[in-house]
Amino acid sequence: MQVITADPQHERTIAWKTKDLNSPGIIEIRPKGSENVTRIAVRPTELPAGKGGNPAKLYSAHISGLAPGSEYEYRLGVSKRQTAWRTFTTPTASAPFKALVFGDSQSTDYGEWARTAQAAWQNHRDAAFFIIIGDLVDMGADTKQWDAWIDGASDLLASVPVAPVMGNHEAYGFDWKMALPEYYLTLFSLPQNGPPGLEDYAYSFDYGDVHFVVLNTLIKELRTWYPDLIGWQ
């Protein structure tokens, strides 16, 4: 998946999840149609086991130095296996753009989310990125729900960046009790420009000539850990 960065004109974050815990991962990138391939360093992170899940690792890479308004191709590799080349385009400061915006995808059956995400992408191939406004999953500690969410939007996530917003269901642990949203925080490598101590909870980014600010309103859910969540933001 691609994840939004603070400066999408010059940066891109790409990540993927794997159950292959031992093989090193790589990302290769090149200008579209070029033979000039660059290997990008990949950072491995152990994902929380959560409810109903097996051990898994997240590989992520932050790509910088990109040229605005340019097309690039990238592919992922683990051991001797590689994906096909995928493409993305960096924006320019003044060009108009389109973003897809989704509400709650939480469910006990993510088939509806898959149909919605896939239809949106098929009908809006010119979308530059997508926003999902909270409650991505029903229980933040349930790794199977996260897998279903990722699978349902796989083509969309591979093609354009996601700008996620944390909802209260991301902070539901086992037995529906409040917990730190560890899986959400690990899964999304977000811009680290939020208030000190809240970097993954709140962030901002520029796209075209618009500045987006993502705030966190989980006042009740996170009060144990962040008693002045709104004040700090």
C-alpha cells in the first residue's frame, strides 16, 4: 500500500505486510519507462499479534527526492520473488486534483467495503489519493479485520496513497475495552509532524495548493493515556 506523506510532490511511502518473517524485503523504483532502477532501504517492523492473527511483519520504505509532476514505477521484492511494476504520479503545486473520501468501513463482513472501494477506483482512476474518516475496522485489535480491510482495497492502496483518520473503533481492544490503537499506529507510517508525543495520532500534509490537517477526537477512548488530547493538539 501507499501511505500519504507530508510532501507528496517529493515523497512517497510504500509498505506491505507479509508472514515471511525471515527474508529481507526490497523496493525498487525508476522513472516510468526508464532502465535507471534505484533500490530503496526498507524498514521491517513486527506487527502486533492482535486477536485471531499470526505473527506478521510490515516492510515500509520512505522514498524522497522525487520530481513533481512525474510518473514513477515501483516493485516490491522478498527473497527472490518480485511483484510486477506498479505506477504512481507525483503532483505539482498548482494542478487541480481529485480525492476519494470514504466513511466508516467497519463491519463483520468486509465484502461491502471491497465492492465500494473497487467500484470507486474503477470509476475514478484520476483520483490522486483517498481519505477514510475513522472506524476502518470494527475492533482495532482484530488482525483478521485489518487483513480483510487491506484485501478489500488492495488495488486502490497499491495505486494511490491512503490518508487514514483514526476512529474510536481503532481503539477497541479485546472484550471491547479501550486500548491503545497499536495495530493502526504500526500499520500506517504517517507524517511525523503532529504535536510532540502525538505524531501518529495527528498529522498534516500538503496536496496541490491545499493543506490538510488530521486531528484526533478520541477524548474518551484515549483519556487514560492522553488526558488533554484536544489541548495538546
